[in-house]
Amino acid sequence: MFKKVKTRLFNRYLFSIFCVVAIAVILVTLLIFTIYANLQISSARTYSVHQLEQVCQMTDMLYSQMRSVNNQILQNSNTNRCLSSNTFNRLIEADAGIKLREIQTAQSYTRYVSLYNSASNRFVSSSTADFLTDDDIAYYYRRLPDNPGADTCLLRMIGANYATQQLKTRYVYSFVFRVQLRKGGSPDLIIVDVDEDYFNDSISNLRTSNGFQQVLLLNRYGEVFSTNIAEGDSETFTHAKPDNTIVSVEDFPELTDNSGSFSYTCADHTEALVTYAKASSSGFTIFNIVPYSNIYSGLPQLAIITLLAGILVLCVGMFISFRTSAKLSAPIEVLYSNYVKKPSNDHAGDELDQLSKAFSDMYMKADKLEQGLISSYSDSKKRNIQRLMHGEYGQIPNYIEVYQSYGIDLTAPYYTIVIISAASKELRFGPDDPNYFIYSYALENLATEVLGQFGSVVPYRNSHNFLVMLLPLQKNAYPEKLVPELERVCEVMQREFAMNTTVCIGTIVETAVNINLCYEATNIALEYSAIRNQGKIFFAYETGQNINLNSYHNKLHMKLAEHIRANDLDACSHEFDLALSYMSNVSFNTAVAYFNHVMMSLLDDFSTTFTDDDTAYPILMDKLNKIDRQLPNVYMLRKRCMEFITILAHHQSINRKYGNELAADAAKEYIDKNYANPDLSLKMLAGMAGLSSAYFGKIFATQIGYSFSDYLSNTRMKKAEQLLRETKLPINQISEAIGIVNTNYFYSIFKKKYGMTPLAYRRTRSGEAEDTKSEEQDETTE
């Protein structure tokens, strides 16, 4: 019985796997054909349009040269007299012929340069002079429109002897210009013949590998004047009469763009790809007609290769199916051999019962093992997430794979941190209360469900018992519904558990390296603002002023820059120690990263004061590179940073002694008094100093320590800050009062500098003023 079951099971696996492989081979084959066809058409279209645009550029260059030849003839006294004369004069014609030969010799691709005087009926070229017949005159005039200054281009055959026009065996492209130097009478002509090789070489790159192909040249009036074809294996184009073409230009769709493509059905019912491009100066339009059969010429070979590859894959698939079927059926064979001791037709059910009992025993053992693994896994995961939040994940070997096993993506381009604090209104219980676990579990599951729709979130309980949620982002922007969804968390916790839930959303940082900085900043923002924002959802950057005073000193580099400009190293040391004292709750790695960022910002502030041969810059970069996480303690961190500041201050004090100090100081004073002028610019101040804008800008940055735009912006923002604090003027009036006409631009630069909008800044300052007033009243009462 077992052998039969094994055979049926084996054959079932074999048939299923082989069908999957066969279907996959067919789908892949169809996909390859489709992709190849689309790629061939797209590649051919792009290449052809690009080549046509190059031909148009060459055509415009030639046309510009022909216009130049026309102007030379009109401006030269000899040729001008020949065209202006009403009578036949051989001396004048001889002088004109000499000049025409000079013009022809100067143009390597020009075969003949000619002019025709309609009053004397004289045709004078660089090689001959003669009267024209009525047919010759009509030949030229009927191709020109009636408007003055008109020109056209035509393809014609000329003889080896240009004077007699015998044995017309040579094609030339003739540019015919209509001129009128005499009053009244028929217009005169200037004719410049260009060798056909110029255009043949230009369109030679349009040739596809083989097959029929046609290139049409149209003049600015939409008339076909040159038809070029290539057939078979020919690599070059030959001229053909317009009547022999299988294409009718009248059937083409209206061309609205300067270049493009479309499909076209030729007279012989051949489907072709037509690409075109227009030359802006000459007015030529060039069409390239390539049958789709040329583009798909590689399909038969591809079909054969794909067929052979498919057969090979099917053979390999058959072998894999056989091996896989054997492996899949082997465990069943082992189970029967181990647990079915006495197979019998009368007790067939016993065999299944024994198999079921065997599986039950294995599940019980696996369940016990799983419980132990889960407990160990949970502890290990919590420790490793703690390392991630504190910036110490690099100490874990193969940390990327480790965190991937936890479902944590360390390859996302952006991250943000959401920290949640929940507390009972009546403070009936705390973290030590047994019921607290229920509320914490509910909060964690609810927050994971809500934030999980924006990405793969990672929950973590920190030392303050805050719920920390790490959220990877694919772009540098908060999810659109982030705040409304978090409000749902607050509502559920309030309604179901009577708990006030406070949520702080951190700033967005790039790469996993900055997760630590975002975590620390968000943690501090919630810790110092939890009472004021209890039961609310707020962003960490909204408490930027509190964070500046209590932890990070976001504007530390600006204060240090001011002290460096004053060459006050003691003040720099004091500011540095003050910033360190505010970092009691921040990890050392975060402090190192922060001060490295501060020193880098300082170097950017003074970057304009360095020259190419300045020796101080590489020394500063070396000092900056040594401010890293390899530092052992805070003492060494302070020492390295103060060494950096000392070198930078020394460089600044030396650099300040040079340059046009009076001009820069005068400009600074002018800006301080006239910042409200919206037309104030570097060019204006440079003109007042009698210097160029570029040189004066460098002098100003060297002397003042700010670029002109930064100093003007800082001056205006300080005045705007003062007006926001001391007045109730509308924002648009404040913007105009400081010289910024565009209110939206004022909002943008104010938020960039202060981390909040003008209205938010005014509300913040108003709140502080009310708190100060309340404290004064309390003191008076006491």
C-alpha cells in the first residue's frame, strides 16, 4: 500500500512542479518578446530623432553660410555693380566673376556661386558668363515665391561644364535667393550650388542595418525637393525622383512639434515608423521612413535562441521537478516506516491515527522549544533596540542582518520617532501597579496598529517608561494622516481607560545613523514639555526654545561665531561648558555627534574667509575629523573642540586685518540704517564703493564675517522679531516694514531661522510675557 501511495504522491508533485516551470517558461518567453519589441521601437525612435536633429543643425549651419555668401555678394562693389547694371558690360562681369571665384574658393563644399541680372539677362558665375534661355529663367523663378527676400533650395543636376551644361551627371543642392537692387523690373537672383556630398554625409548616419529606407527633404514651403532611398544591404542613400516614392507627404498628420514620430501606412501597405525634425533657420523638414520589418529584423534569431533556451529550461525543470518530488515525498515515507508498524487493509484508520499521534508529539515538543526561544528572543530584541536608540548598534556583529530579523529596516532613506506617554487623570496607579500592564499593552497594540499603516514600526519602552515608536519613511515629509490617526489613539485611551495620552512627534532625520539624535531630542522634548502639553499631540521642533535652554543649544554655533568674531575665547569656553551642562540626559555619542555638527557649522560660517592656498583650512578639517565617537570622555571632547575654536579664531583675527575694512564697515552701517529699502542689493553697495559686485562681496564677507545676503537677512529678521514682540502689527505690514515685499517669502525665511512661523513666534512670546506677569503678581501678593 505504501508503495502505491508513494507513487501517486510522487507523480502528483512531479506533475504540479513541471506545470509551474512550463507556464513560467512560456510567460517569460512572451515577456521577452514584448520587451524586446518595445525596446527596439523606442531605441529606433530615439536614435532616429536624435540623428535628424543633428542633420537639422548641420542644415542650419549650411544655410547660415549660404546667407553669408548672399550678403557678401550684395555688399561687394563688383558684384553689386553687376546686379545693379541695366546693360551688358564685360568688364563689370569680369570683376564680378573674380569675386565669385574668391567666395567659392573660401567655401570648401561650394561648387559654383552665380548671380543673374534680369535687366540684362546675364548669368554670371564663378566659372562662366552667358545669356539665359527662357526655359532656364522660368526654371528658377517658378520655384521662388513672390515675396521680396524669398529664398528656396532645390536639388538639380548640372553638367561637368557649367557653361554649356552638357552631360548633366552631377547632383547639387542649389540655394536660390531673390534680390532686388534696381527699382522696377523683374527681381535678380543669387544662386549658390552645394555638392551633394554635404547632405549625403549628413544623412548617412540615418541608415539602419538593412532593408528599404527613405529620407525626404522638404523646404520651408512644405515641398519635397530631395528624395533619398536605400535598399537591400546598401549602406548609402541614392537620389530618387519624387514620383518614385511610396510615401505621400499629404497623408502625414499635421506636425505641431519641432521633432517627433508617428506610424504610417505606405502605398505598398507596409507599416513604417516615420520620424521627423525641423530646422529652425533653413526651414527644412526632414523625414526618415523606416519599415517596422527593419526594426524587427532580429526577432527570428531571438525566437530561435528563446526556443532553445526554453527547451533547456524545461529539461532542467524536469530534473528539478524530479528531485523536488523525491524530497517532498521522502518525509512521508519516513513517517510510514517509523510509525506504521503493521499496515493492514482492515485497520487503515490506525495508520492515520498513528501519524496524527506522531505529529501531536512533535508539536508539543516544538511548542516547548518555541516558548523558550521566544523568551530569549524577546530579551535579546529589547536590548538590541535599546542599542539602536542610543546609537550603539554598530557594536553588534552583522547588525543589518540582526535588525532585519526583528523586522527593523535600517536601509530606509528617512526616519522619525513618535514617543507616547499615558497617565491616569486620578493617578490611581503607576508602573508598579499590576493593572498598569493591561493599559500599557493596550496602548502599544493600538499605537502599532495606527502607525503600522505608514510603515513597519518598532515599539520600545525606555527608562522613563515612555512608549517609543520608530517609523521608517520613504520621503522627507510626515505622512498626511499622521496627526489625525494619533488623535484616534488619544481618544481610545481616554474613552476606554480614562488616561491622558501625550504624543511627541520627532523631527525627520536621514539614514539610520541619525536615529539616536532624533530619539534623544524627542525624548527631551517630551520630558520638558509633558506638563504644558499634557493630553496633546505636538512636534518636537515646536519646543525648540525650551530645548535650546535645557539641552541642545540649537543656536550654539551662532553664539560661538559671534564670540570668534570678537576674538573672545573665554566666552567661547563658557558657552561650550554651558551647553555641556544641559546634556545630562543625553548619551555621550549624541553629544559627540552634536558638537561635531556645531564645529562643522562654524566652519561653514567662515568658509568665505579661506583662500585656495590657506594652510589653516586643512588643519581645521583634520581637527574636525578627530571629533568622532572614538573619543573616550567629555574631557577629550572639550579639548578637541576648543583646539578647533582656537585655530579658527586665530585665522579670523589675522584675516580681519586685510581687505577694504572701511568699505565693508560703511556698507554694514548703511544696511543697519536702510534695511527697509526693498531695492537694497550687493550691486548697489558695490557701486557706492566703486568696486565690482564679486570683489566687494568677498571683502564684505571677510570683514563682517557674514555674506551680504546673510547679514541683510539677519538684520531684517532681528527687526521683525522685535516688531513681533513689541507691536501688534499684521504680518504683511511687518514684512513691508523690513523691506520684504513678498509676505510668503518672509514666512519662509523667518521659519527657517527661528524654527516656527511669525504667528507662532508671536504667540510663544505672548505666552512667556503672560507667565512673567503672573509670577510678578504672585510675588506682590506674598
